[in-house]
Amino acid sequence: MPRIAIIGSGLIGRAWAMVFARAGWEAALYDSVDGAADNALGLVAAGLDELAKHGLVADPKGSAARVRAAKSIADALDGASYVQENVPETVDAKRAIFAELDALAAPDAILASSTSAIVASLFTENLKGRARCLVAHPVNPPHLVPIVELVGAPWTAPETIARAKQVYESINQVPIVVRREIEGFILNRLQGALLAEAFRLVGEGYVSPQDLDKTIKDGLGLRWSFMGPFATIELNAPGGIADYCARYTGFYKRLQSKPASVDVFEDANIANILGEWGTQATPEQLAALTRRRDQRLAALAAHKKHQADN
């Protein structure tokens, strides 16, 4: 049975434990905060039970039994062929933990970081085993949103990327390969472009934030939940993508000649948007909204799985 070491037992670490355990891996959770990994075990078990309600885990109790709390990094790494790191999002923290992982992990173990913003070249350059290091950026929550962005440093071995891709495919995630390092990777750059235009349209008074959200969830988002932008535009003109570009790129060129500026993220515009959004949610309300989001994502994941199976 393959083993993974999961370093950091917060939201992302716990989700990774669920993902790997439901796929038959043994998972060792380690956290530098005393008791955090032990406390995470109950949350992992509860999360697996919730997934089982949607048909996304066949044996939640058996899956939970494959997750354990490690007493040390060395203990977590014992027998692990793969490592998924989830420590705080700073370069210093990444450098420190990767130096320790590189020194202690088995020579052929892959070392992957869940970082959402820091490229691997910033924290792996001086490591003896830097060729086995990469970014494997998930989307929160990884047990419900399967995409994983694989981003190597200039010195990451092609074999590392290929092996990592095989691992994520084997556990029913959806890995994509980012061919060279770029800040924000792919998903966050796309999200950032959409957010910038959303902040501009609301901030300049063209639409309310609530109606903008409807435009995505009841418009673009419905198609985007099962097709990407290129597949979408292929069906939006009789002659496919080439025809679409011939018909509409003049319009898009005009839009992009004056793109949203960095000013849309300045305090004044944010304050304007927050004023239109309404009352700030309490921690309890945010927790309830998060539960609802996860339940809806689970239902969507179950639907997509059913459609793929048939």
C-alpha cells in the first residue's frame, strides 16, 4: 500500500489526507503545533463520512483508518514515496521545511508543495535533491475540487513531473502541467483577470455585486463547470474556434485596449464594493456558508462522476 507524508494538518492538509486515503493510500499527518495532527483525525473522519453521503467514498471508516497522526517529520516520512507540504505561505517557511524534507525523505520520494503563490525556484535552489521538488497547487477544498497545478522549477526533473502527474491521476485528481514558472500559476491568473473586471464593473457602478455573481453562477459558470473557455467558444460559432476568432476578436481587442487597472484593488474601490455587498458576515455565518458551499460542491462532484461513469 503506498504511503504519503502530509506536512501541515490545516484545511488543505486534512483535505489531502481525505483524497489520498479514499484512494487507498496510507497517510501520515504531521503538524508542528502540538496536538494539531491528532485533532485533525476526527475532522478527516467526519469529512469522509460527509463524502460518503454523496457516493464519493465507498468505505469512509476504512479510509479514515488509513490516516494517522505522526509524532515527528521523520515519523511521517517513514516509508513515504510522496510528500505533500502545506505549511504557512512564506518563502522562509518553505525553505526551512524543504531543507528538512530533502534531508530526511527517502531519496526517491517526490517533494510537492501546496503553495498557491510561491514558485519552487524560490525555495528549492540550494537543495541536494532539488530535481525531485515541485509545486502541486490544489484548489480549496481539494477533496471536492480536483484540479492540481504541477509547476516545476527550472531544475525539476521531467521524470518528477511525470511521476507526480501519474500519482494525482491515480487518486482521481485532475493534474495539469504548467510548462514553466509564472507568478500565480494558471488558475489564479485566470481568477485574477475575472476579479479585476468584476471589481471594475461593480466599482464603476455598472452592476451590483449580487447581480455580477448571478452572471457567473447562472451564466458563465454553468458551462465552465464542464467545459473550458476554448471548448466553449468552439461551440459559439458555426465554424468553431477559428470562426469565433474571426467574428469576435475585434470586440475583445477593443475591451483589452483599456483593461482594468490596479486601481480597482485600491482601498477606496474595495470600500465602495463592500458598501454595496451589505452587512459583513459573522464567523458563524461564514462557517455555515462554507458548509453549504462544500455540500453543493459534493453534489456537483457526484453529478460529474455519475456522468463520467455513464
